[in-house]
Amino acid sequence: MMKRLPFVGLCTALSFMLTSAWVHAAQTTAQTTNGPNDAKGLWLSADKGAVIEFTDCADMASALCATIVWDKDAGTPLDTCGLMIAKLKKYEDEAWRDGWVHDPRTKKNYKATVRVNKDTLSLRAYIGTEILGETEEMSRVATLPAGCKPR
């Protein structure tokens, strides 16, 4: 009986270590997996000239819409405050897809995908296939600077 005791102790220790490793892996995966709500909130454009708010669409709650809520040109003829610039209909494969994005500088619409990685939102605009597009990376912000007037 004394000879089996170290074996039982080793099995118990090994079982504890494997369980701890599994729990840690599950927690790490849960922390790094993105979900459809990660895109919602305020995002500062790459050129720092606008803040875009991503929210549920008013006409389709399962879709994601983006509106410019702050513009460095507020109050001038270039003001884009209140302009809806994106509508993406479904969340699939860790990205928002099946929709459009509007570039207010060129006044053109493109197909789009949106992905979030922690505090960076990548908006990819493209014609035809996603691989041929351009990506703008935005940074999450907590508050809006003064500028846009409520509409």
C-alpha cells in the first residue's frame, strides 16, 4: 500500500495541473475572442479628424450602423456631423459584413467589413473582393470633444 501512495499523489497532482491549464486556456480564449458588441462605441478616425459612433441600426437592430458624431470641421461647409457612414448587416467569422461604407471625402460608397482587436477597429472598404481594399484603423475613445451640435 505504501508503494501506491506516491503514484496516487502523482496522479492527483497531474490532474490538478491539467485542470488548471484547461481553465487558464478557456479564460484566455474568452478574453481574446471578439464579439458583435465589441465594435459598438466611439472611435477616433486614423487622421484624428472625426469620431464615429457604431451602434445598433435604428431600422434593423441586428445590424451595425456608424455615424459621425464629432468632426474637426464642425460649423464649416465641410461639416459631416450626423452623417451615417456605414451599415453592416451581419456579424460572421469575427467581423461585421454584408453592407456598405460611405467616404464623405470622395462621396463614394464601398463594400465594407469591420473587425475589432481590443481598442483598435479596422474598417476595410473595397470594391469587388475584400483583398483589393484599403483598411483604416481607428482608436477607441471614451468621450467626445466639443464641436458637433445635436441634430
